[in-house]
Amino acid sequence: MTPYGHIFYKIKKQLRMKSLQYLKYTLLVTAGIIIVVNILSERFFLRWDVTEDKRFTLSDATKDILEDLPQPVTIKAYFSEELPPGLVKVKKDFTNMMVEYARRSDNMVMYEFIDPSESQELEAEAQQAGIPPMQVQVRNNDKFEAMVVYMGATIQMGSSDPEVLPQVLEGMPLEYHLTSAIKKVSVTDKPRIAFLQGHGEPALSSLRQARAQLDVLYQSEAVTLTDNPDALAPYRTLAIVAPTDSFPPAHLQQLDQFLNRGGNLFLSVDRVTADLQTGYGQAVSTGLESWLNSKGITLEQSYVVDANCGQVSMVQNMGGIRVQRQVPFPYLPIISNFSDDHPVSSGIEQAIFSFASPINFNVDSSVKVTGLALTSGKSGIIPAPTYLNPQKQWGDQDFPNSELVVGAALEGNISGQGASKMVVFSDGDFAVNDESRGNGGQVNQDNVNLLTNSIDWLTDASGLIQLRTKQVTSRPLDEIEDGKKAFLKWFNFLLPIILIILIGVYRWQVQSIRKIKRMQTDYVK
């Protein structure tokens, strides 16, 4: 080996040793970073939620409830291990929610997953706990087969009776149901709220959807006004829903006294009614109208009609054949214009009203009024009495008004000198479960949310108010003019064709330029 070769060999050897040392240091540093990251991940949990309704971010209400748990809460999640692909995500979301609940509560929320399909004993345990089997359709080798799965949970604190989530379904407001159940098993002294009876109001059993939500935080009770002036004393909030009979002066005086001492009042009152059998609509008078009018709140003796409306079934003769079809009925306004700045209506997307009336206000300066629910930009007013003709051909001339108030919140000196709150809607039964309507008497969920949010705000215990409307339930398309519709249709149709033509012209120009260059004598490829 030449002297220079020996020198190069030593340099190469030193470089190899330094490379090995550098590799060792790199591996040690990388391992240390991984260990530190894992330690930090055990103590800190970060996730970026980019969904519009922040469905994967725990709300302040949930955080407060979890941080104030007096005892540990045990959640048993009965989920089948083998699930169809569409339901695997539901289980994953539930698992992630459990992890966050446990972390936020400092492990006061403990959970375990149980697969009922592992044994008959576990399957019997799930069913006895109130978790029924679900039958779902799965595709196997180009065939649809029935598959039985379990997807439910029980929530229990100590020895109290457990709350049950029978089915965890895709799209359900999971945080609301879990937090509600935890709150329900942890609360010991529920505030009492009163639902007035004795004036033709529906029984509490006709408000089953609303009560299912209210019973998480409150004890709902029926109350009748008597000669006893203290009949309403135990309650902070009184709800009057869809009365049909007259209020005697003594009862109206008790309402004044209730407000004057700081009580809060929820009112959903019909000012007009309709008989769909005869097609005749007329005004309703119970005495509450005059009482409200004395406070600067006027329920007009008229119908609200809206171009954005529901439909009714109508039978028509077509060539001797009776055909039933759905026709728009503007007396059933679909309300999608809500105040985003008020807890009662924030997050509400779409409510369905029937035979509502406009509400006007001329209140004292000490009373703050907030319009909660308003009609669309194409609405109108029809005085009562009137004939409700489902075959009427409606035009733009029938909807000259815009944003008529059909629901509002008031706070201040509404009656006397006592500060109080009031929520009033001009559709009495918008949240009442009426079996005669079909569909098991089910009410649109946002209708129910309007009532329960109102009770929350009035009772000043609105811990869960923001969770009821956290999940997106409806995404109706915005109405656009016919001219804009035509423009968008032709634009979408012609744009691809124009782009293809332009690309073709561009390529033709490029090829022409290249061809001209090749024909030149000094062209070099």
C-alpha cells in the first residue's frame, strides 16, 4: 500500500466510525423523542376539529358536568365485535368519546366494552340491561344477508338505577345523549317546573318527546290554578301550552303575581284555528290575548302564510281516477329563520308550524325583546275568519311580507316591578305529540328543541341547552330566483364544452408553432 493509500484508508476508517457514532446518537435522540411524545400524549390530548358543528369537541357544558362528578360513573358499552363497515365508524366515534370523557373527568368516567356475541350469558346480560339486538343488512358475496348486532350502552353512578342508550346510531347527537345520561344519574335535587292544566291544555302525556329531554334536569308537574294564591310558589317556571278554554280574571291575576315575584313564563298560544274537514278558519279567544296585549304583546287575529311551507294531501279526479297528491299549503310555514344570538334558538335549523299568527310588540323600554323565530322573505298575512282552500293557486302577490315574528323572548319588568322572563310562540301545539297526525304522533325534533331550550333558558339551568342542537339535522337548499337557476343550469352545461374547445384550440396552436419551427433550415431538435 502506498503512503497515500494508507492515509486514505485511515481517513475512511475514521469517517466510518464517526458515521456509526452519529447513527447511534440519531437513534438515541429519536427514541428519546418518541418516549417523550408518548409520555406527553398520556397527559395531554389534542385534536383538531374542523367539522362545522364541532361534533368532536366537548362543549363547556359537558366539561363542567364531568369535572363536578361527585362519584365515579361506569359506562358499559355493549358493542358487537363484528360489525358491518358502515357501523364500524359509529363504534370508533363512541370509543373516541369514551376516551375524552375519561380524560376530562380525571378517570371519574370508567368504561368497558362488552361483546354480547361471545356467549349466551353476555347476550342475556345485554338484553336484561335494556340493549336490544339490532338486525342489519350486510352484503356478502353479492348477496344481502341479515346480521344481528348490539350497539348500546348503560350509564350508572354507584347503586343508582342505570340510564340506558338502547341503540347508538349513526348521526345521533352522541355527546348530548351521553352527557344527559351522566347528568341524570348524578343529579339529586331537580328543579320543579309546572305545566298548567284546567283550560283545555293537553295532558303531560302528550308532551312525551319534550318531557324525555326535560326530565334529565327537571321534575315536570301538572298544576291547576285555584283560589290559593301560592299555587305557583314552588315553581320558577310555568309553561302554558295550547289552551282552548277561557281564563277567568282570578287566574290571570295569579299569572301577574307570578311574574311580579320573578317567575318565568313559557307560552305557546293559538290565536287562530282551522277545521281541515270544512276548510274553515276562525279566531280563538281564551282571555290570554287581552292579558298579553296589556303588556304590549299582540297576537294578531290573522294567519301567517309562507312560500316556504309544508304540504297536505289532496284527492283529485284525473280522467275518472281519484289520485291523491301532495300540494303546498302556506298555512303550514316551515320556519328556518332563527336568531343565532339567543340560547333558545341558537343552533335550531328548521321547525314546522301550523296556523301561526304574527306577533307584534309595543312594550315598555325596560323590557328587552328578541325575535326568536321569523318567517322567510316571502310571507304574508291573511285575516281570520277565512276559507282555507288547498286548491288555491298561490303567487308572489300573496307573500308581500318578510320576516314576520312567530316566536320571541322577553326579559325585564314584564308585569309589575319584578324582573322576569317570558317566551311566547303563536302556534300552541307546535311541540305536542298528537296521535291523529300519524307517524305515531312524532314531532319534528327542532320543534321539541325550541320548547325544551325555552324551559332551560327560563329556568336558568341551561347546562345542556347547547348540546341539543349541536348535531346538524337539516341542510335545506337556499331558494334562488328562476333567472339564476336558468343561468346556473346553462353555465354548468356549457362550461365543460367551452373548456374542451379552448384546450383543443390551445393544443392546435402549439402544434402549429412546432410545425413551423421544424420547417425552418436552422431547426435543431
